[in-house]
Amino acid sequence: MSNDSTLRITAQLREWIAGAAPGARLPSTRSLVAEHQASPVTVQKVLRALTAQGLIESRPGVGTFVRAVRTARPADYGWQTAALGSPQAPLRPVSTAMRSAPNDVIAFHSGYPDRELLPERLVRAALARAARSDAALSPPPAAGLPELQSWFAHELRASTPVGVTPPATSDVIVLPGSQSGLSSVFRALVGSGQPLLVESPTYWGAILAAAQAGVRVVPVPSGPEGPDPEELARAFDETGARLFYAQPNYANPTGAQWSANVGAQVLDVVRRHGAFLVEDDWAHDFGITTDATPLAVHDDSGHVVYLRSLTKSVSPGIRVAAMIARGPARDRILAARGAESMYVSGVLQAAAFDVVTQPGWQTHLRGLRHQLQARRDLLVSSLREYAPLAHVEHVPRGGLNLWARLPDGTDVGQLVRDCEAEGVIVAAGDEWFPAEPAGPYIRLNYAGPNPGAFQEGARILGRVLERR
Ligand SMILES: Cc1ncc(COP(=O)(O)O)c(C=O)c1O
């Protein structure tokens, strides 16, 4: 009995069954043997398999029939768990910030700015031009399109103080979003089982990337002014860590912006410990009352690995970011990138470069600043008036989010569910803590759709909090 003939007969009979009416009688075994020129054993085997798949049923002494009700067998992937063993890292669900929501809810949860805050005209024109360019048909260099690398390097160069050597174009690696850069940097510069210091709270995606890379996350408390440099030094000493992941400007979720003094002290601690600072400048374009000055401009000895994303400011549809790193660290990260994705779509790089080099880009950023300010202030005042129990300890000078502390003892999960039942989606703060949450918090994004509904959203949140 050949395996080939089993497969062939199975395929042909499946096709026959698919076109037959439920209850139709299959040809007898003898005619199937003759028709397919196979042995009776092979035909019986095929019929048993089709029966097990719920496609046919045999009525002894009567014949074999197409099943009237074709019951789908419940999927059983139990063997996979046995084969894979327990996951290396706890499987965290994807963050609330990534959830899409229907139009009729008041959405404070999203991690992305609403469409009205994007430079839509610039993006559409740039994509049309990119589609007509060579980039549409040829692979770009692995580290990125040279003109885009140069743009990222120049942006840092423009604020580099005298006496510090600015980054070179070749220090820039273009990424398909900074999230994948986090994974690469944790794999390439930390390694499985090794400690990684992170601010707490911090970006959920960094916690996720660290878990997947198998690194051991060590939280360092961080407030509106950033981490305490002495605490950071102690964490380096105690753990032997060589890398600190942080967001000095408009941190997600707290909105914190480090003072120049804290930044200088943190850099000093990092240098003294022969370590790296991974500076995630995700909100570079979202300054409101200040600008985001990267700490990376003060470093020319390769201690800062700088991540700069255009995803949220240019368009989540053109997902382009960059990593600026120097020395062997840059080479190791580039090697990791090669293994992970080889290169970033040249069309997307060309489109991103087009957008950020149009005169309209700066005009857009100026308008965006005002819109973010108006939205932030509206949400802050709405919370103060209608939901005073959601206390915003720090009004951020930029970014997209408010970080609100709830009364002690609040069951945040229940609160989130109760709000959602009334049409308001908020994100539970727990997702931003690498270990136990420091308190009951929620994150509210003020860059989402329909700011006209902010007051109503705050009213509902306030009501839900009152009746806890
Ligand atoms: C702090 C932070 N870093 C990185 C990212 C990921 O950015 P990208 O979309 O460029 O991958 C995000 C996205 O929300 C973020 O908030």
C-alpha cells in the first residue's frame, strides 16, 4: 500500500464529498477499489480517516454516507504544549494600548494619536512619490537609506554641544519601528539571563521585549523628575547590570521629563559603571511646553544607544524609526537586525524621509504642539472637575498621556471593566509595571479621537470611582 495512493484517494474523495448532498451514499468499497486501482486495505484506511474527520459515517450492512451534519472536530493542540514545554517568559497579553475600539466609545486607552493629529496630506503625497521612485523596486542597504540615516544623524548633531563629537551617518540603523529595536538591543547587548535595569513604571512593550529576550528585568523607581541617580547606582552595583532602559523625555506612561541635572547625573552613573543607557525618545515630536533634548547629545563615547521613532508623529502606517549607536555595540545590534529582519522596506523609508524634509513638516509640528496642549489641558481640567478621585500628580510637559493615581485600595481591573460597561475605555496602570504596581493607576491618552467627549468621559470615570 503506497502512501501516495492513500493521499491521492483521500483528496479525490474529499472533493467528491464536498460536492455531494448530505446523506449521499458513497460508492461501495468494491467500486472504489476498482475506480482508484487500489487495494481494499488502502480504501478501508482512507474511509476510516474520513470517518474520523467527521466527513462520512458508515452504517453497518447498509453502506457509507456523507454526514448530514458535518461536525467540526474540536481542535486539539495539546500535543504542542507537550512538545514546547512551559513558555520561557510569562505570556503577557498584548497591551490595552493596542486595542481597537468601536467609534461609539470614549477611547482614552490608545497608544497612538488620532488621525486628525497626523500630517495626512504630507503622508499621502510622500507615499505616492515613493511608489514612483526606485525604492519601490530595489532593496535598500541593510542599515537604511543613506539620506534617511543622514537626516537622523543630523537631527542629533544639531543639538550636540561644542566639544562633543556628533554621531556619524554610519552610526544610524534604520528600524521598522523602535519596538523591534528594543528586542534587538536587549538580545545583542544584554543577553538571556542577564540583568536589565528599567524605570518603574515603564513602557509595556519594553517589558514584553525584555521578557521575550529572556533578560532579567530589575525595576528602578522613577518619578516625575526621573530616577534617583543614587538608587540607580545602587541597582548597578547590586545586580552587575550593564544596561539601563529609560525615557528621559515625556516617559510613557508618566509623562516625566528629566531635568538637565538628573540627566547629567544618570549619564555619570552609567559611565562609571561601564554601562549603556538605552534612551527611548519615542515622543520626540510631542513636546508641549518644552522640547525634547536627547541625553544622547552629551555622549560621544558610545554609552548611549539612542532610539528615535517617527511612527506616531509621521504615521503608524509608515512605521520607521532609528537607532543611533557607536562602536562594537552598533555592529552587534546591526548583526542582530540582520537576523531579525535584514532591512526595512525602502518605500517606507523613502516616504518617511520625504515627509520630514518637506517645509510643511515643521508647520505641522507647530500646529500639533497647540493641539496637544489644548487636549491635555481639557482632559486635566475635566478630571479635576468631574473625576477628582483620579488624581493627576504631574501635568506632563509633552507626550500623549496622563498618569492618574486612584484612591488606595481601588480594584483597577474592576474599575476598567465598569468604565467600559459605560462606554469609556481606560488602560489599567498595572501593565506599565515590571513587577508589583506601586499603586492603583490608570493611563489616559489625550491624543485619541473626539476630544469633544473628554468631559463626558471624565464624568463617567468620576461616577464609577464614586460608587466603588
Ligand atoms: C516608549 C515607547 N517606546 C517604543 C514604542 C514603539 O514605537 P514604534 O511604534 O516605533 O515601534 C512605543 C509605542 O507605543 C512607546 O510608547
